[in-house]
Amino acid sequence: ESYDMGAHDTYMHKEISEQADAVDRALRGRIDDRFSTVHLGGLNLDAREARGVRRVKILGCGTSYHAGQIGAQMIEELARIPSDAEPASEFRYRNPVVDPDTLYVAVSQSGETYDVLAAVQELKRKGARVLGLVNVVGSAIARETDGGIYVHAGPEVCVVSTKCFTNMVVSFALLALHLGRIRDLSVADGKRIIEGLRRLPEQITEILENEAEIKKLAELYADAKSMMFIGRVRGYPVAREASLKLKEVSYIHAEAYPASELKHGPLALIEPAMPTVAIVPDDDLLEKNRAAMEEIKARSGRILAVAHAEQEKADHTIVVPKNEPELDPILMGIPLQLLAYHTALTLGRDIDKPRNLAKSVTVE
Ligand code: G6P
């Protein structure tokens, strides 16, 4: 991949289109079929150390923080280690307890974001073990951490992150699988996740082939003054990232909420001028998500669902291919990158350089 835009009108479009190859690169050479696990050469964490990890704390900013939220869920699910993600700047300023049994993971596309770097330096000063999950090879965060995973997304130029986000989430899946397989994830589950990972590039291509339909939907919803994004558990960070993407690139105000929280306040906002994007995976929360859509419909809200099958309650559904439930968040965000892109295009925005934003914030 190069900096040459080729036939694409923007870097954002180019980078969205490159995701199948990017994910393939993140997997290449890392899968170990013999032991149903993955090799992460740069991790610098031996099996004994990994078994001693009692918590995982992931730190990042913006889109990388959202990748970390999905990552934390993957690590909890697959490795059964309590995990969470926090914005690096919040972490820095609240004098956190630095615990020797916690594994810290700093996640950053550029590897230069000041808030993340400062958090890493503070952690190191206090003796913590910090890994990096970084795109730019040899960047400051890659150098300051004890080891880590390069996400191999290739150069990302557009200010808003797309392919790097996807590769970060894939890299978290690799980390979760690796930690799981030296703790108590079964061979069968390891195999299941590996097979799921291998299916991703083809499924991403399938999603991207649906662009013409997503473009039409973007044109239909581009008149919204504000949009609500909802999801539950695995779908919630997907909703947050999709809402951020829309805000950044189209300047349409958007809110992201867990679907379960609608009734505790945001339902008051629902009316035809405030459409909802609902993340509705075919998992054990499907019925709950359907109920939330019903509540929105009852208040005359328009609904665009991202789901594994057509949703009766929604006005429109973007159907995405199904993978393993733990890996579905990787795929469900991709059509919403295209939705944000085509909304911004319809509204004539400066897609690669949204106002007031920088690709990497290297100052406080
Ligand atoms: C900036 C960019 C975001 C990005 C964030 C973190 O705010 O506009 O797109 O997610 O920085 O950047 P990083 O390079 O650390 O991932």
C-alpha cells in the first residue's frame, strides 16, 4: 500500500477499501494451527508472566480508545481476565492505582499521541508492565513500551481512522486468543476463533461490495440533525465508534448509548428528525435489541439496523455476514464507516481533513 490515492477520491475511501488486505496482513505469519493459538513475536511476555496477569487496563484516545473497549471485552471473554479501557488522558489525571499484577496496553495508530505517551511514561515510572498496540513502527509509544503488537494496517492518512481501527480490533482478538490459550481457553474454542479470523478478509470484501446500497442509505439519512447509535455489550463500543465517525466527518451530532439505557433518558429525544442506528447482532441479546427497536418505533423514530438478517422493526437493514460472536464487532462497524463517508460526501464536507481535528495530537 502506498500514499498514492489511485482511483479513490479521498484517503478515507481508499483506506476503507483496503481493509481486507490490511486484516490479512495482521494475521499473516501469526496463526499456529498446531496449538490453536497465535504467535505474537514482540509481546515480550512469557507464559508464566501472562498467567500471573490479574487485570488488563487498556489506554488510548479517540478511535483507538474505542478499539480498546472492544479489545477489553474480547480479553474478558476469551481469556477470562477482568479488563477495561479508559481514555489515556483521564487515566493520567486521576492518580490511578498502579498495580503490579495488571497488564497495561497502550493503543495508538500514530504511536505519538501525547496523552497516551505520557500515561505510558507515568506507568513505567511506577514499575508497571506496559505493552503497545501500535500501527507506526518505531514510534515513540512503540519504543517506550516493554513489548507489544504491531497492527500492520499500513499508512493511514485520513484524519479519521478506519482501517487502523479494524486492525487494532483484530490485534486485540489475537492478544485475547493468545492469553486465553495459555490460561483456560479450550483447543476447540481456539480453533473456532482462528477459523473466524481467517474468514474476516473475505467477509470484509463482501461488506464493501454493498457500498452502492449504503450510499443510498446515507443520502436518505443525511438530512438528520442528530442521530442516535445504540448497541448492547459487544455492540455498544461499535455504536460509539460509529457515532464518533459520523460526528468527525459529517458534523452531524450523534449520541451513542447502550440500548438498555434508552429508557433512562435518551428516549425523550426520539422523534422522526432523530434517526437511530441500531447494532443488532444475532447473539443472545437479539430479542432485547428487538424490544429496544420496538420502543423507538412506538415514538415514531426511524431505524437503520446493522444486523445479520433483515430486521422487521427497522426501516432499513444493512445485512452483514456472520462470524463468531466474539469477532462480530470487527465486521459490524465497517458498513458504518461507509455510511459516515457517504453522509459527509452528500453534505460536501472536507472528508480527509475535518475542521478542528488533527491526525495525531502530539501536544497536551
Ligand atoms: C486524534 C485523531 C483520532 C485518533 C486519536 C488517537 O484525535 O483525530 O482519529 O483516534 O487522535 O490517535 P492515535 O494515533 O493515538 O491512535
